[in-house]
Amino acid sequence: QVQLVESGGGLVQAGGSLRLSCAASGRTFSSYAMGWFRQAPGKEREFVAAINRSGGGTRYGDSIKGRFTISRDNAKNMLYLQMNSLKPEDTAVYYCAAHWTTSTDTTYVQENYYGYWGQGTQVTVSS
């Protein structure tokens, strides 16, 4: 099992940047493909970014391509989401998620792959 705790959310002006962090418990963080999702009020949860076990492969949602970067540090059991050029429509609760897999190369976009979720961190972008 893995437990996930997000941090780094907050209030930022449009055009600004934030870096979200997700701390994972346990000794097998490198056995999990990871993802970031977000949910805005009144909307369904949306895929943001995913990264494979090694960190060498990534995928991004269309709405954030070119502005966000997902990364991981397996030695520190940490997942990150660097968010630049933030827009008011990026306002949401951001969740990190983990999927245990034997595949080292695969990234996972669909949220139903992910069995472990953090509690979320609020990101608010003002115009």
C-alpha cells in the first residue's frame, strides 16, 4: 500500500506559478505509476498529467500542455507538478494518484487505473 499527501497549493494571480508536491509513504514508490488529476467545482475530475515508474515517460492533458510539468524523485518518494502560466480556469482541487504496476514504461490517463489517492490540495488562480 501507499499513502499520498499533497502540498503546495494556494492562491496565485493569473500568469503565476506554483509547484505541487506529493509525498508517498512506503518503500516501493518506484513500483507505482503516478498521476495528477484535478476537480473544479461542479465539474468532473479531469486528467492533468501522468508519469511512468522511472520518470522517463510522461503524458499531459490537452488543457495544460506546455504549461505544466510532472516529475518524480524515486529516491525521495516524491511526485511533483510544476505549474506555470496559470489561468483562472486552472482553479481546482488537485489530487495525486498512484497505480501499482509491473510495467516500467506505461503511463495511465484514466482515473480508474489508480487505486490510491491523496486528499487533494486547493489551487486558486485569480484574474
